Amino acid sequence: MINQKFLPLKSPEDIANMLKKVLLKYNSYNYILGHAIDKFSFGKAIFYSCLLFLFFSFRISAQERQDNAWKAVFLDYSLSTSSTLRLETHLRTRQFFSENDQYLIRPSVNYKIGKYSALVIGYTFLSTNTPIYRTLENNLWQQFNFSIPVKRSTHFGWIRLEQRWQTQNNVKQYGSRIRFRTGFQFPITRSQKLFVPNLVLFNEVFLNIVDNFPYEFNQNWTFMGFQRKFGKKLNLITGFQRITLNKGKFYLHKNIWSSTLFYRL
């Protein structure tokens, strides 16, 4: 039995038209945001970013809460100066490390289209633990990345469009959603040394697509942590992540310690 909760995008043209409209709006937003940041000092930018982080992370409307840990390894292999293969493996546990929650496998191809931007296409297999059975998901996704220097910091983000096929208790369901991530990376000192840690902040909003429009709130991620390079090939990002997930009748809030290790082959 197939339950189509969200109407699918009917053709590649629908996907292209939606991404075009979203990118036009998002490029306007990036210009305004970058101009505003340029008017503030480095210290003020960190201060206001942290205030926003606290506002989104510690709202008291939680009806259910989990304390989890996420671990991930990203392997990159360069095909050319403009294209890269990536393989992501994720292991997510509840009650920090005591209970299995999810695991993901996500291969993708990244193609650089400009000095500060890239296009990515990929596939994700996701398995989620539930009390009676596991929920399985296969999804295809297309993504636009950007990373723009702003004084001593970097403004980064992405727009990702996902087509999702889920199986839950032998019931199949198709849906699609769009994800908007925007964030900043700041050096925590003025040292020019290669291995000095950076402060990383980002927020990501997930919206379910209904009638070919990103209408319904799905979840929100807020992250605050550090990036540390260990040589030219190894890179670690670790920190606190707060997730607010729409469960229909209530919101599930997750407090997560998230760590991702990047390695370039």
C-alpha cells in the first residue's frame, strides 16, 4: 500500500523550476546578510550569532526530549580539480551511547561551478530504530553549496532538495522536502597557524513540500561547535546540536553531541 502524504514533483522540470525560484530568493538574502555582517565587527558578529543560537536552542515548549550522540565519517576522493566523490557514514545513538537510533550511508558527487559555489547530487539510505520495527528510507537529493569569505570569517550554507521513499511497518510513503542551511565559521584567535581551531555556528530548516511548495515545517537544527584541522587531509567538527522535530501532535527536542571526521583520500 502506498500512502502519498505529499504530492511528488512530477518531472525534472518541476524540480528545476522550484530550485530556480528558491535560489533567486536565497541569493537576495545572502547579499543583504553579507552586507549587514560587513558593517559589524568580528566580536559583535559572534555575540549576535550566539544570541540567535541560544534563542533557537533552548525554547521551553518541549513536550519530549532526548539526549543523543551522533558520529560520522566523511571520505573524499578527488576526481579532478572541479569534481569530488564523497562517502558519508553516520551512526546515531539515543541516551548518548546506550541505544541505537539511526544509521545512514550517503554517497554523493560534488561539482564545483564557481570560486565559492558547487552543485551536488547524492543518494541516502537511512534506517531508524522504533519500538516495534525499523523505518527505512531511500532518498535522492540535489544540492547547491556556497562558501563566501566575509572579513576574517566564512559564510557558508546550502539548499538541498530531497525526494524520499519511506517504508514503515510495510506501509510505503513518498514525500519531498527542502532544506536551508546557513552558518558562519570564525577563527577563535588571530593566529595564522594552520591548526588553530575555528568556531562554527549554523542553523538549518527543513520544510516538507506540499502541492509543489515548501509549506510544512518538518524540523530545525542549530549547531555550535569547533573545527580543528589535523594536517592537510584530516579535519574534525564537533559540538552541541539542538534539534526540534515536528511529530504532528507534539515537538520532539533532541540535545546532541555531534562529531564529524573528514578525511581526504
